[in-house]
Amino acid sequence: MTRLLAVLSLLAVQGLAVAQSAVTLVPQEAFVGDRVELRFRADGLDIAKPIRLAADDIPPSPDADIESIALEPISGGASVSIVFVPWKPGDLSLPPFRASGARVVPPSCRVASIVEKTGARSLAPPRGPLLVPGTTYGLYAAVFGALVAFSFALFVWLRVRPWLGRSSRSARSGRRTRLALKRFRRLERVAGRTQATRWRREFVLALRAYLADLLDAQIAARTNAEVADLLPAEGPRASVADLLARSDRVRYGYEPSIGDEASDARLALELVGALEAAEANDAEL
């Protein structure tokens, strides 16, 4: 009987290790949702080397998420470290676990309550985000800088835009004038050496092409009078109408040519100069 009691006592010692001293909670004041480490000494737990429990050996707990359990051998027992995240304030008891054939019961610990610390009994109303000191002035400075940059860009655009428009109109006018002068000077040179009806056809095509570019309009289907009416000044209107009408009378055989092709070409050259000068004046205004 005595031998049986001795065997049972030995088995009981090997099957249970109780935390007796050196209990430490890191941090000392832990709140719900914090990552906490519980350290304690398990006397009578004999291990030869450090042990880290596998995930399947870690017991579940309804009050905490246990992340890891590690044991290290020390004199007379083992040092146990349990890392967990508590989800319940107040006294918390973690479930026992088995290590090296023994059952280890972790000591209870206390999880602080934010309600006890603040005394609040209801949720606080929504608040705006906290700003780093000086952030407001930085935002004001950024907005002010953006306004200054926008104002400067708008000023530059308003000053440069007319110049760009004048530059574009000037380039277009120069190209249009060079082409018209080239055509009418060639017609002036060949006047008298080209059949009158053919010369008048080329002259009308050159004059209408120049006026279409100048007026930026489709005038191919317009009559001579309609084309002349598109011009702003009375003098050019009369000159254009006269040149086109006289050319058509020769082209369609209503009257014979009297050898005035060269003078009409020079008149067209003068007309181009007058119209371009008037266009430049309107652009400046």
C-alpha cells in the first residue's frame, strides 16, 4: 500500500507544474487589444532545452488570442513566456497547456479597462483628424501658393495669348501674301503671251483662292457680287467686283480682250497690299 501511494505521488508531480513566483506582465498595464507577454516561473517542470509549442499544441481561449508559448530551462524549473492579445478586461485566466509531459497552469493576470481609466460610459462623438502642430499653417500656405501660381499663370496667358494670336495671324498673312504675289507677278509676266481666255481663267482662280484664304470662307459657289460683299471696305469691294466681272466677260466671250491683262495683274498686286494692311490694322485693334 505504501509503495502504491509513492508511485501515485510521483505521477502527480510529473503531471502538474504550478506557477508559484516571478510573475511579470509586459507591459505592466495592458488593455484590450494590446499585444501582451506573460512571464512566470514554473517550479518542478523539468526540461532539458528551450521549448516552443507548435500552433496545434497551443490551447484556444475565448478571452484571448494566444500567439506563442515558449519555455526555457532554469534552476529548479522552467521560465515560461506566453504572448497573447486579450479581448476581455478584468481578471484573465489563460487555459493550461502541456509541456514535456506535464500540465502547466498559467497564473491569472489583470487586463486594465479604458472605462475605468477615463470614466466614460458612452462613445465619444466623431472628431476631425488630429494634425501635427503647424500643419494648418502649411495647408494655408499651400492654398495661398496655389492661388498665386494660378493668378500668375492666368496673367501670363492673358498677356501672351494676344501675342500668340498676332504671331499666328502674321505668319498666315505672310504665307498668303507670298503665294498671291508669286501668282500675280507670274500672270503679269505672261500677259500678252497667253491666250486671253486662258489667262483670265488663271487670274480668276488666283484671285478667288487669295480671297478665300483671306476671308477664311468657302467662296467657290458664290457669285462675283457675293464675294465682293464679304470684303469690309468699299474700295476693295468695288475693285474685286470689277476685276472678276471683267474677267468673266472675256472668259465667256461677251467682249474681246483689249490687252489690259498686265494692268489687271498689277491692280491685283496693289489690292493684295491694301487688304493685308487693313487686316493687320484690324488685328492690332
